[in-house]
Amino acid sequence: MIPSCDPAAEAVFRRVRADNALEVTVERLMCAIRLGVVPAGGRFPAERDLSSRLGVSRVTLREAIQHLRRRGFVESRRGRGGGTFVAEPPPRPTPEEARHGLGGTGTTALEDLLSFRRTLETGAVVRLAETGLTVDQHALLDRRVGVAADAGPADYRRCDTVFHITLAQLTGSERTAAAVTDARMRINQLMDVAPLTEDGLAASDGEHRRIVRAVRARDPEAARLALGGHLAGVERRLRELLG
């Protein structure tokens, strides 16, 4: 069951625009898998609920699910407790598949995505440091950091994703949150090429705390530097894998 307060779920399962409904629905379901909103072995919301949340017909939703089933990302189970489940484990892309998914020429497309993500997320944390947050909002960020710190490798990427999307949502800009969600989905798709490590998780947790401290201190420059240091490790790893 997906918590209704999960910011990643809220961003992924928002309503689909009428044009290109099938294509966008497939992308949203893939986004849910790659962001860990629905983890490996997890079940998607019931068809009726999911079609309502996405604002698409059940026929369109079924076509999208069938598309993912053919690619090996989901499986359908009948009977009591049945539904649509994420394959366990879902297919892990090869470096060649990840490069192809970037579109365009590999290195140029990768640098474009990394620059886009850094611009978006830097803008978000600088904005938060400039405007400040309420006591409840700071408490929310602390909870997100704590949940990520307690997560193991199997669930870390989802918790890390929730932290980053929460930063974007706290700016009050739905467009920023949606853009960060989309960029993060594409980054996760690339990072799926390589497994997470315990050392990497520990370093990431410390970086999360530095970002939150800078935002709490109302220090935009410290927030920019903390966020930049956090993203630099991911960028370096992706260039090694795919550059």
C-alpha cells in the first residue's frame, strides 16, 4: 500500500494530460518503478484507484500495464490478493541500454541531464534558504533525512528520492516539483546500472544533513555548496559508467 502522504507518489501519480495519454501513462508507471514508489515485488494501486488518480481511462491504463509486462517490468496475478506487481527484481539496464535511453549522443545527453538536474535542485535549496521554512517544514525535512539514514540498500534510492522531491515541493512550486521528479526518474534509470554501496549511503546521509543545516541557517551560499557537493558524487559516478 502506498502512503497517501508520500511526496514521490503524489508527484508520479498526478493527473495525465489528455494528449499522448498512453505514452505518458507508461512513463508515469515506469517512473513509479524507478523512483521506488512501488518497489520490487510491490503492488500497484488497484486499477480503479490508479486510473482515477492519473485521470485516464481503464482501457488506457491496461494498455500501459501490458506494455510494461511485455518488457518484463511488471507481472499480473489473479485471485485474492492479485493485481499488478513490480517484477522482483525488475530488469537492470546495461550501460548500453542506459545510454540509449538518454537519447541523442551519449555524452552530450548525459551532460544536459546532469546540468538540468543541478540547476533545478540548486535553485530549490537556495530558494528555501532565502525564504526560510516553518518549524513543521524543518521537522519534515529532518524526518526525511532520518528515514533515508535508516534505509538499507534495497530501499535507499526511494527514500533519497523522497528527500529530494520534498525539497522541491517545499518551494511551493508544483512545476519545480514535477521537473525534479522527472529528472530524478531519469537519473535513477541510469544509476540502476550500478548497485548501491554501504560507503556511498553513509556519505549521502552526511551530505543530506549538511543541506538541511544550511537551509535551517538561512544561508543560500552554504546550501548551494552543500547541494553541489552532494550531486558531484553522482555526477562523477555516472560519467565513469556512461561517459
